[in-house]
Amino acid sequence: MEKAGRIDPWSSEQSTDYSRIVQQFGLSSVDSRALPNPGMLHRRGIVFAHRDLDVVVDSMNSNEPFGVLTGLMPSGRMHLGHSMVIEQVRWFQEQGADVTVAVADLEALATRGTSLSIGRDTALREYVLNYAALGLDSGNTNVYFQSSRPAVQRLAFTLGQRTNLSEFEAIYGFNGESNLAHVQAPLVQVGDIVHPQMEEYGGLRPIVVPVGVDQDPHLRLTRDIVQKSNWFNVKDSKSGGLTVALSVQEGNYSQLGVSESGKVDMGPREQVIARLENAISDLGFSDVKSNPKHGTIEIPGATSSDISRIRMKALSIERQMGGMGLSPPCSTYHRFAVGMTGEKMSSSKPETTIFMDDGIDVMAKKVKRAISGGQPTVEEHRRHGGDVTKDVAFQYLQFFFEKDDSALEEVKQDYESGRMLAGEIKQICIDSATEWLNELKEKRSQWEDRVDEFLAPDAL
Ligand code: TRP
């Protein structure tokens, strides 16, 4: 993996060259028209990239189960930046997803020294309460703590077998001086991301993880590890069509027909091939060419768009045969809203963002001081208009506060044409934010004594 393509998930630097990121990390662009009932962040291009989102969209369209997973660091206060992922989680939930929320209390303990009890407190009071207020449905949301879900920790250990320090060096830039706590955290996160597929947490189904690009290294690591663990790989074939290939590895020799001496054991080998062939023909592909000895099945009539359907079948066969049968996580990526002062939003710099429980006066003061896209004088502003790409007030309306597309468009036109002054757009932002914060406060007070309803049994 290329060093230049690294984004350090723990660094405060944020690259915002989004088209470069799409290319470098092999992401796909989001076309909101391909989504059923696209949300505000999709329609506005704020959710700009994805991996395998089409798999999840297929599940939505065919009413099949799928899940969404998100994680939170239980430190600091929740601010606008954190709310973007929750807005997407809510959208996925409305489209039928079950929701799992990982409280990264082990990561906070290891990388920030936050005690588990303080982490728990912060998670519930600061984050889960606001998630409730933002409209997540407690009926199918499960919040858990990394520290009290052994399945997640076990996965971190088991899946750790599929990676090594060189890979960590390439992905995260670790070296000999790297703190081991920082080395452990990503493996626990891999456990967070894959465990909802386990039978006791909902079983095999697509899982989507909406994140900011800073979290992509973890997703690449997870996909890589998952793919290495799979017994059957489904790939585009050089001759056109798709190939399913057995992946013989420790733990599946006898099931995949490899004898102790390393020779192919044709009895069991033919059995597993026949099993795969049957599943493939159930999907409507009657023409397949198998080579049991090589452990491959060619499906000339299939295309890339069939990969996930065929993979799901192969994974369920793998599970029946005793394997983990893990599917690679799907993911989406959102742009970051600018910090109010021009630097990155950060809990430790209150002037850079608006906290979920900021008072109206505090918020108004921050908006008034925020970076403006207005011209230096009223005269120049009337002539040249404001620059919405620099204007915090506009961006916050676009990212957070103005839900109505046509109202937003009107503000944009008025501002860009110079009809609306910088002070005026700030006042519009303050008015919308006031409504937004007041509603959130009201909802928080309704949920204050009932956050437990969001907790999984192992988190109570
Ligand atoms: N590492 C994430 C952060 O720094 C928190 C996290 C832990 C997470 N597990 C996760 C995020 C799983 C998404 C999915 O904020």
C-alpha cells in the first residue's frame, strides 16, 4: 500500500482533496439518483464516495435485511461534526437497517487514557442521548461497549492472524516506536465492524459503515482481512464472466479436500464443488465450467454486478461447513464541514464548532465571528456577491440546519448575486441553528431518563 495515500486516523490533519481520495483509495462516487429516498446529505453531494453501497441498496430494494454500524469515541463533547454520521445512520435505519453502535471505550482507554467508567458516562450522557434526540429509533438500535462484548475482542485476536506489522506500517505508518495501544485499537475496530454478521448478532447480511475519510484505513484493513479469511473467492475472470476459487488455508484442509500430505482428495473436493455449483445454478446461472482439481468454477454468464449475490451464497456455504463466512463491509464517506474559524472542527477548540448543547447566545456569537465569504465592503459585495464555498454560515445551512433544498438554493442565489449581505446570511444561519438546537434540547429532555432503551443487553 502506498505511503502517500495514508490518512492517519489519529492525526488532526485532514486532507480535503476529495477527488484525489476517491482515486487513491479506489472508492466509487455516490450517485444520489441511484438511492431510494436519498437523504439531504446525499442530495447535496456531502456523502461523496462509497465502497459496495450498491450491495446495501440491493438489500433495500428487495426488502432483505442489512445492518448499519457506527462507532463513537467516548471523549470530549458531541458537536456538529459528529452528527453527520448519525444523520446517515438514521437514514439507513429508515430504509430498513438494524443499527449497531460501538462505544470505543477500549480504544479511548488505550489511546487517550480514558477510564472505562468515565468513558461509559461520556458515551451515554454526551453521545447516546444526542443520538436519541437526533431521531434514532430505540426499537432496533443496539449500543454496546467494546470492553463488555467478548465476541468483538475474540474477533480482534482471531483476525489478527490475517495481518502483520508490515501491513500496519503501510496502512497507518507505524514503526518501531509505535505505541502498542495504537496497534491494538484497529484490530478491535475490525472486530466491531465484522461482528454484527455473527449468528448471535443478526447473522450473515450486508453491513454498511458510514464514516469520514479519516476512518478509511480501518475499512481497508477490515476488507483485506475478511477477504483473506474467506474460503471461496468470487472474482472477475480474465476470460470474461466470474470465477469462484477455493482458498485453501489452515482450518479448512479437510473440508476443501486437501489431504494431510497436501494432495487433492477428490471425494470431498468434488463434494464442495458440487455444493457451490448447485448454489450458483439456484441463482440462475446454468452454464458453469468447473475444475475440481484446481478448485475453480467459471461462470461465463455472470458479470461484476453478480459478485455480491454469488458471494453471499458462497459465504453461507462456508458457514455451513464451519468457516466464519464474513462478508466485506460496505462503507460511505462524507465531506467534512469547515471549522468555524477555518481550522478543523475539534472538541478541544470550542470556537471551531457548535456543540449539541451550546446555548443560543454561545452559538450566535460563534456564527457572528465565523469565517465569511462576503466582500470587504458593502459596495464590493453588491457588485461581486458572496463566496458560498468560503462562507461558514452558508455551509452550516447546507450541511446541518436548512433541510429544504429550494430554500437553500434561494439563499445561495441571493448571496452569490450580492442581494444578501454577509451579516444577513449569518442571521439566517443563527435563526435556523436556534430552531435546530432548541428542538434537540427538547428531545434530549424527553430521552434523558430513558437512554437505556438504546442499550444492548450486555451494555446494561
Ligand atoms: N476509531 C473511531 C474513532 O476514532 C471509533 C470507532 C471504533 C469506530 N469502532 C468503530 C468507528 C467502528 C466506526 C466503526 O472515532
